[in-house]
Amino acid sequence: MDAEKDNTKTVMDADDNKYPPEKSPKDDKDNNQAEIENNDNNNNNSNNEDCPEKSKEDQELPQKERVNTPSSPKSPSNADPKPEEAESLESEIQEEEKVPDEEVKIQESSSPLPPDLNKVSEEIDQFISSMSSLENDKSTPPDLPIFVEQFVVLVEAKMEDYDSGDSPMKCSRLSEEDSASFLEAVNRVSSLSKALTKFSSEYKYACSINRIGGILQRAMSYLEEEFKSLLEDYKIHESDPKPKQPAPSSSNQEPDQNPQSESSPAEESNISEEILSNLIRLSKAMIAGGYEAECCQVYFVARRNALEESLHKLGFEKHSIDDVHKMSWESLEREIEAWIRTFKQCATAYFSTERKLSDSIFSDHSSISQSIFGGLAHGVTIQLLNFAEAVALTKRAAEKLFKFIDIYEGLRDILLELEKLFPEEWVIGLKTEASMIRSHLGEAMISIFTELENSIKADSAKTQVPGGAVHPLTKYIMNYLEYASEYKETLEQVFREHQKIERADSATGSEFEYNSQTENVHSETVKQSPFQAQITKLMDLLDANVESKSKLYKDPALGSIFMMNNGRYILKKIKGSTEFNSLMGVTWYRKKSSDLRNYHKGYQRETWGKLLGCLHPEGLTANGKVVKPVLKERFKSFNAMFDEIHKTQSNWVVGDEQLQSELRVSISNMVIPAYRSFLGRYSQVFTPGRQTEKYIKYQPEDIETYIDELFDGTATPMGRKKS
């Protein structure tokens, strides 16, 4: 009897786990005995109760029959019990049926407990493993056990809790435990679906495969929305649009260390570790569920939009070639500056961050990570290269040279950084594209220097510069070349590459064979580079142009002042720039300085040589006596000539203070000693008083004062002599 009671109780416990939780224990009570006998034989029949091939009558018939059978198990002998035994058995059965109210309440409170998801999950894992071992086996696969149905029901319930109504519960708002449990369940559904799909030819699996597939699709759609939401809500780069620099607190860090390399993807992308962890788990679940394409598409679109927004914040906008060609130069300059900032930021920060982020999120799938990152970075890079190509094809103009150089250097230097990030096959294509753009930029730069040559030759204006000041052409060319020399290394590269192309295209040699002439003219012993030859050619053209303009002045002295002003300006510009100075060389500089000294001597001879002729003693004496009328004429001539020089040359301009001082000092050293000597020798000839004042107009100190008023560019009235 005790054995029968235990058997009955065990079967009842099994029934509690067998049925879905919505069935009450009272409904099960009448069927307990029937279920005991049917437990081992009809498990699979109850699992397939939703399938269309089984009628409701077929499923219910065994149960109706069993309700009328005795609830106690029969002995194997099937012999009728003795009267005493039968009477005792009936008594025990009646006692069992009289269950106290307390026991009924206990059963009612304990029996509806749902199946445990963890336990069912373990059974599912074992079932999946067993199904995998049957894949190569020719034997018929088993019927689905009831725990598969229980697992499906439990997962459906979870989906209803999270993905129901208009406001589904976000996975990111779940507790870590609930989120992990849900994703584990989804992954298990994916594995179960794959395991059953391998036996899709089995008709008995059809209903379950369809049902599990529907659950999986719903779960994947839910995860896809979660994945998309997280990517859009937590955009990278948005708080750091400027190129990253080492933090001030790390000032003691070695210069060659890269602090970015030690930071995590979450730190670089402003995404919390929690969000990054969620993204990783969601991507793994989607890929495991067979939704790799959807996962990659969502990620790619979200990251592409984030990158484009970051580029917009840096000032870079998409422009067609026509848009670029229609822009004013001022607008295009701003676009180029934004392009340079953006290109550098992408190569040094954005792309590396994107690479680390994709590698983290798709850590188990390196090929996916590489493909997604490559597509993102390649698309942005091509967009940037297209802009550079459009700029290279705009109309050439001298003012565009330096922006062209900036783009050229960006393509040259930044692509070196990109080579570390892109796959080799993509690097080859990008380098080819960039090389072509650099070639176009190089051609544009070469043509700009050619146009500069032509502009110097064509500047044949006959208008004199007032006061012999520096000519505007000299200022423009020298400032331009000084600025260009700061890009010496890059321009050397441009001219060398262009020379190679020219030599390859023509057997007649390069345009830059001018350097051999430069060597002969300036006695250079070291062969010049193509860029040096170009600069030297421009300087020689400028010299020739300035010299021709000096002949426009009727006064040769003013022509000399003009040449000194322009020459000093040129030397000062060259001396002030290390790069410019190295391009021109010591020999050229010395020759130019020598030319200036010659102009200086020419000026002194033309102006002050004639004045000193008045102070020459020759012809002033006869028979040992001073010829007073001749002396008077000499003083009158000196005064008149000096007055005219002061009046005229006070209007002349010497803008360089050092040159101005040198001229005044040289004039004073030349004139004042001679005048002082002449005055001391012949002033006593005149009668003191009126006659002396009439002919001796200036004292030596007066001469010095008036000389210091020369070359100011403004005429001043002659003052009275000092007493």
C-alpha cells in the first residue's frame, strides 16, 4: 500500500511539471490515475496537440477511457485479489479519497508552479547536443519531448513581457541578470531552431520548426530595434570635434607615446562600458540567430550617420564638382580649411576609434568588423578625395598655390596614417586615387609658377614709383616667394616629380634645364634642384624688370636710389627666411650685395660728387692770392646746389631705416669734412658782417642737420643757419 501511495504521489508531482501553468490542480485530480498509466506511452502525443494532423477526438479519447478505469495500478499477474485483500484495498482507496481540506489547500498552492526555465534550459541544451550527434546518423530522429513545448511557452511569455504594446521594455533598462537571462534564452532558441532545421524533412517537426522560427524572428526584430536604438542614442565623436591632444595632466608623458592607444573603445567613443557591453551581446545574439546581414546593416547605417554628423560639425560639407567650380575663392578657401581639419581628424582620431569600436562589438567575427569598418572609412575617404580632385581641377591662380600645397601635403602625409587602418587591397586603390589627385595638384602648382614668370615679364608699366620707393611688383613677388619657400620641401618634391614626368614624356629634356645657365651666370658649383632653378629664374626676371624701371627716372641718382630700395628689400626678405636664403645660396646673396654697393657709389657720384667740385681749391688762387670773385662764386654755387639737393631728396623715399642711416652717414662723411676744411681755409677772406652772412650760408653743423632730413619722403623748408 505504501508503495502504491508513493507511486501515486510521484506521478502527481510529475503531472504538475508536465502541464502548462494555466491548468488547475482540481482539473487534474480526476485524471491522476489515468496519467500514471499513460505517462510513459503518450508524452509525445501531448506535445503535438497543436499539429493539424491529429484530431481533437484522437487526443481526448484515451483520457475519457482512462477516467472510468480504476485509479490503482494493477499487479502484473492480473489475478483477482482475495476477498480480504479486496476489502482492505477498497478501504485504503476510500481513505485516500478523503483528503483533508488542509492538504487540498497545500496542493492548490503548490501544484500550479510553472516549469523552471533554468531546468528546462538544461534539458534543451542536452536535447540540442543529442540532435547534433544524430545529424550524420541515418536513424529516425526522436519525437519532441514535452520540455521543448514548455521552453517555447516560457520564451513566448518573456517576449510578451518585453515586446508588447506600443511601449516595449528596452533591453538596456532591464537588470543585468534579466538581460543576460533573456539573451541566453534567445541564443538557445537560435540553437534549437538550427538543430531542428537540419531535420526539416521530418513532417513531425514541421509545426515546431514554424513556431520556433516565428519566435526567433520576433526576438530578432526586438533585438534589432534595441541595437539600433543604442547606436543612435550614444553617438561617438559628438563631444570631441577637435583633433585629440594629450591631456594637460599627462604633460610628463614621453613625446613618442600615444595616449589614444591605451584608451578603451568606450573611452574614445564616449560610450559607457555598460552600453558597449550591451551592444556586444546584442550583436552576438543577432549573428547567432542568423541575422548577420540585418545586424551589419543597422550598425553600418548608424555609424555612417554618426560620422557624417561629425564631419558636418567640423565644417565639411558634401559638394559636387560643379559646386566647387562655381564657388568664389573666399568660400572655397574656407571649405579647403574645413577639408584639411576633417581629413586629419578622420585619419588620426575618427577612423581609429571606429576601428576599435567595430573590433570590440564584433570581436568574435574579425571579418565582419573589417568589412564594416572598411566600408565606413572607405566611403568617407572617397568623399574627401573627390573634393580634393574637384579643387585640383579649378582654374589656376597665384593665390591658390598655398591651399593647393596644403591639400597636397594632406594627401601625402595623412594617407600614411590610413595605410595602417585599411586592408592592403583597399590601400592600393586609395593610393592610386590620391596619387592621381596629387599629380593634378602638382601640375596646377607648376603652372602657377609659370604664370608668375609671365606676370613679371608682362609688367612693363611706364609709371614711376614716387620717390624711388620699392616697386609693388618687388613687394608682391618677394612676399610670395618668401611664403612659398616655407613649403620648400613639398615644392621640391612637386618639381622633382614633375621633372620626371616631363623627361618620361619627352626626350628633349626638362623645362628646368635653366639651372645650368644659373650655374654659369652665378658661378655656382653645386647643381641646383628644379625648384631652386625656378626660384632663381624668377629672381633674375625680377631684377631685370626692376632695372628697366629704374631707367624711367630722368635723374640717374634717383634711379640708383630706386635700385637700392628694391635691392635692399629683396636682400632683407631673403636674409629673414632660412629656407629662402638656402634656396638662393651664399654666392647669389653676395653678388646682390655687391650690386647694391655699386648703386650706392653711383648715387654718391651723381649727387654729391658735383657738390664737392665746388669745394675744390683749384682755380681759387692767382699769384699766391685768393681770387675773391671766384671764391664768392664757389660759395654761391655750393649753397644753391645744396639747397636744391635738400629740397629734392627730402622728397625721396628710403623706407629701410638701416639703408637710410647708411646713406646719411656716408653723405656726411663725404661732405662735412670737405666743407669744414674749405670753410676754415677761405672764410677769413670775407669781411666780417654782412658779406660773410651773404656768402657763408651754412656752418658744418647745419649741413649735418639738413643731411639728416634727406629721404624722409616729405620736403621741409630750409632753416636758418646755426649761430
